[in-house]
Amino acid sequence: MKRILLAAVLCTGMFTIRTMAQEQATAAENTLTPKIGIKGGVNLSNLYVNDVKDENMKVGYNFGLYAKIPVVKGFSIQPELLYTSKGAKLSYDNTFGTGEYRFNLNYIELPVLAVFNVTPNLNLHAGGYASYLTSANIKNLDKNEGEITDVANLKTENFNRIDYGLVGGIGLDIQNFTIGARYNYGLREVGKSGSIAGQLTKDSKNSVISLFVGLGF
């Protein structure tokens, strides 16, 4: 009896979800009409490298424009143009003291994604991105005598201007609204090799979890 009841509940739930999803599908999605929109959200960024453990996550932001271009039913191409804040917190520990630096790296980013609809409203997306570093600054969060010389003097030109990588995520469309989560996996070192920026970041790369909301037209 419990199994029959559980099966009935599951079937009812699946039917309800399917019905809601069909009701939420927009006319644009049914007629394969392209749409554009605005989006924004929060970045949880870090720097990754195999042998470094002392990076800490930094909270940033992202905002910009996107276009969703249907190719066939259930598959679209989605280019975006975003302003996005990345970076990390890096710890130092030496004879004079301990502390933490915050690397703020701001990019103009162009992701291009393939979007696959699992249901009329739920989609998976994957692709790549290229970005251009517009500004960079480093702040010492614990000013003391242990700070590393010249770190505060690092400027944008000490970092690689061009970054690129892979993107994957999931999204939920409800009428003209979209919400989702995404992971950006950088493939290029943040700091220029051989410079103090490269030494401090230990040739690490961008790693970003993005949470976003958007409105399409």
C-alpha cells in the first residue's frame, strides 16, 4: 500500500510539474523567436592552481546583456556581453606577521553558450568565454608590518589582459524571467609569468561560480 501511495504521489507530482512547465513556456519559445535581455548577479570567485591551498573565495558581481537565438526547438545559441568582477583573497604568513590581500580583477566578458532545453523551462548550457581585463587593484585587508613589499603597487599592466575559458551551467525560465547558476573555468594564468603578480598568484587561473537573474524581451 505504501509503495502504491508513493507511486501515486510521484506520478501526480510529475504531472503537476509538467503542466506548470507547459503553462510557463513563452510564446517566443514556442515560435522560435529570438529574444534579448538584461541580467545580473553575484560572483563567488577564486584562483586555482594544483599546488596552492591558501586562496579564499571573494564575492563579486556580474551584469550585462544577453541574446537567446533559437536554432531548433529545444536548442538555442546564447551570446552575452557582461561586466564581471573576479579575483580572490590570498593569505601571507611571514616573520613579521600574517594578513590577507584581496585581488580585484574586473573584466568585460563575452560568453557564447549552447543552450539545451531539458523541459520547456529547464535548460543546461555549455560553451566558452573570452574576456578583457579593464582594471585590477590589490588591497591589504590586514595592514601590518608583515605585508609583502610592492604588492599594493601592482597595476592592471602587471596582469594578463586577455582571459579565456570554459563555461557550464543550468537555468530556469519562467515566462520572461530567467534564473540560474554557472561555473567559469579559466584556462589562462591571471598574473604575467615572471612578474611579481605571477609569483604572488603562483600562475593560478580564474575560477568563478556565478548566480544570476535575467529579464528577456
